[in-house]
Amino acid sequence: MTDQTPHPLLTEIAARRDDLIALTQELIRIPTLNPPGRDYRRICSFVAERLGKQGFKVELIRAEGTPGDCTEFPRWNVMARHEGGAPGDCVHFNSHHDVVEVGHGWTKDPFGGELEDGKIYGRGACDMKGGLAASIIAAEAFIHLYPNHKGAVEISATADEESGGYGGVAYLAEKGYFDPDRVQHVIIPEPLNKDRICLGHRGVWWAEIETKGRIAHGSMPFLGDSAIRHMGAVLEEMETYLYPLLASKHTEMPVVPDGAKQSTLNVNSIHGGEAEQPEGFTGLPAPCVADRCRIVIDRRFLIEEDLVEVKAEVHRMLAKIKAERPSFDYEIADMHEVIPSMTDQDAPVVKTTAAAIEKVLGRQPSYVVSPGTYDQKHIDRIGKLKNCIAYGPGILDLAHQPDEWVGVQDMIDSAGVMALVLEELL
């Protein structure tokens, strides 16, 4: 605080420090791995039980028919709403409950929730169970001090953000849960650092490119046509033409880190020829020329770019190779696309959060845009709700890393900011 008198909400949140730690640990210890989508019902039930005891009306919502939803791994979401004592706006905190694979290189138990030197470790600690816990503590502290607040407070924990959000926020938005007549302000507690407000994100286009060949005996490759060699030509053209082109495109969006202020392209995967055999197989591969090779590309683009032109750049590159390379044949298929999104800096939730950050941290926030997408895309495009930001505890660079952690003090400070936002808006 910039004055000497502690704010009652911040005092209340500080008193809940042990509860915040325990809550974060409990959330981390539920291994909601995506893929395939483990323990979604378990974590939703945990959140629902806790918030139900605090007077929230809770719903468990399965996103039936969405990508990945099945009997073994159903896509569950929880939506909790606390109605106040008078008419007013609704402030909604949305966190995704799924986490990415563990990966290698950990020195801590990925699902242990270990507390050490003020840091809680675990997969999802930073991205974004620490944010979910902070929003719950903020809401509970606010409701404790202002039980007859205006409007409504909502908290959701949603599925599949790490794989596009179609079984989570997209589904809920399609069902009207983010209709502007129902919800007026949304904060997504993604780990963008506690003194930064994230206004939006770049766009994304995923596509699969397949080159075609003809199988033949590996001792006589001249009788076949290697799809892998054709893909090599594609990769070479990317290096000489496409990457330099993308490096020349820059944005006025405040994207972080600086390297993401330009357009980027990543080759997610490459598969060609004979399939890999199961672990433990001791035989040798068969001598065959590869008749198929596939790559998945991840193209991130800027608000100044048009998606049609983004795709056309790749199509022109492939057409050029086809015109110059004998027997070159290919197919390209769209997989996923998201238009860039950016909330106005003078939007109500932005200005209110900025003022709260200044009160809690004693400094003005910086405004950023995420290099990757998150669930704001669905709230914006499907829900038609523009008054949405990402703000939460955690350091962005730690997301998806081994020994991922979230700082306890960062969560307390962020919870304080969220609670002050509730106080101002409700």
C-alpha cells in the first residue's frame, strides 16, 4: 500500500496465507494431465465442494462432443456464482485446470506441491493453479467482508486450455456463460507476472503439410520417390524464403518477450516413412523408400496481419516448389486458427486492475500481449465480451518448464489486486 493504513481486504488475505498455500498444494496434487485429460472431474468436484460451502451456486458442466471428450476422459468444467444483495455487474475469474505433460529434468515431485523458500513446486503451479487458488482466496476474502455486495462474483475452472480450450471456455461461451448480459468483467489469472496486465494475444494458425512419394526397395531408391526428400525441399524453402519474410514483420502490440514482436513459425513435428516401433522392439527397419512425410506447422501472427494472407504465404511457397521440383506433390490441411485479440487499455477491467496494482505494489503496471493464445480468444470471439484481461501470479517463463513453481508472496499480492478489483466494481 502507498499509505500507512493496511486495507482491510489485504489484511484479510494476508491472514489466509496458510489456506492459500494449502489450497495451491491440493490443486497441484490432482494430476490433471492434458493430454489425455486426467482427473478433470476430480478437480472440478474439489473446487465445487469448497466454493459450495462459501455460498456459491455451483455447476459441473461436461463439454460433451468436444475434441478429446470420451467415456474414459470426459471434459469437465466447474462454474461457481455468488449472488450479492443488490443488482450490479458480474466479475468473473476464469482459470484452466489442465496441465501439460511433465517432461524430463525435474528435481522435485511434479505433483508433490512441495513448499520451499516461499515457492510451491509442481506441474501447473505457475500455469495456472496458483492463479486459480489466488482468485478463490480473493473472492472468499471479499465475500467475507462484503457479504451483501452488489452484482455477482463468478469463478470457473475449465478444461483443455492447453489444447485449444474447446472443451472448456469455448464450450461454455457457446452455451451463453460469457454473454455480456450475464458477465461484464473477466480476469484470467494466467502467469503474466503480478505487475503486468495482459491485454490479449497474437493469432495462431496450425496446419499439416504432407508430401507424397512412392514406396520402393531401399536398395533401389531410384525406383521410388522419397517423400522425405520432398519435405526436405519444403524445409529448405522455409529457411531461405519464409523465415526471413516473417522476421521482417513487426507489430505495435506490446508483445513479450521482444522476440515475439515479429511473426514466427515453428515446426511442431515431423513424421515420415516407416512408423516407429514400440519401445523394446529389437528388430531392424524394413528397407523402404518413404511414400509419405508430414509436418505440423505453428504459425503465430500479428494483429496487423490478415489470416488469409498468412495462409497464402505458405500456399505460394508450396506452389513455387511444385513448379520447380519434378514429381513434387503435397496436401495441406488446416488444423486450428485463432484471430489476434487485444482489449482496449481504457476498458473498465483494465483501468480498475491497474489502480489495484498501484495500491498493492506501489507502482504502475506495464501492459503486455501474450506471444501465445489463451482462453481470451473464446470470450472475445464467441462470447462477444471485450472487457477481458489476463492478470495473475507467476512468471511466464516458468510455464511448461521442469521444476515449475509459483511464489507464495506473488499469489498473496495478486489475490490482493483481485480483491480490490472486486471491491471497486461491486
